[in-house]
Amino acid sequence: MKRQATAVWNGSGKEGDGYLTTQSTVLNNTQYSYNSRFAEGIGTNPEELVAAAHAGCFTMKLSFVLGGLGLTPESLETNCTVTLEDGKIATSHLVVKGKVPGATAEQFQEAVKDAEENCPISKSLTAAISSSAELV
């Protein structure tokens, strides 16, 4: 499987701006700029997209791990925070809340750890990855 995205940038790093388009066109000429990355400007930024990718990948992997235990989640909600330090993504922290009928707290924590370590985005990051979980 291959997926692709395209970035276009015009101008200098600080004054320029760009657009991102994904193969699916969910992002279609979506604006990004210095201000959307380092201030509170309108548009997206690479770190936000990494956080979204990590949250989505981890949550889907967690669903598969739970399924392997014979458990079907009613809902899983994950928030991912990435930290940019010294020009690199230094950390990625996942906070998940899950409603999983029949799951014990221990099963849920073990499944979360498995997903944290084994989702494809986790495996591709060199950042320190951590998680916390709550079974509701």
C-alpha cells in the first residue's frame, strides 16, 4: 500500500506560505504557513498532522488488539499531543478513553501498551512515545 500527499511552498520560510493536498483530497490545497505552525495563524501545520496521524493509527490498532481479545469497543477516543523541540518532534503523548464492554482494566491497559508500541506511526517515529488510558 502506498499513500501520497503534496506540499507546495512559495516564498521565504517566515513570510511565505504553502498548501497541502492529500491523495484522498481530504486536505485539498489546505493552507499552512509560519504563523499556523509557530503562532496561532489560520491553517494546519506538520506537527498537527503528525498528531492526527498518530491518534488515528493508534486508535485503529487498539481496536484490532481488543478484537484479538474477543472484545469490541463501543467507543475509543484518543487525543495526541506532539512536542516540537530543537527542530524535531521530541515526544508524542496519547491519551485514550475507551468504552469496551467486558474488558477488565488490566486487559485495556495491556491492549493500549500493545497499540502504543505497534501501530505503524509509533514504529516510524523516533520521538519518545507515551500514553495514558481510562476505561469508562
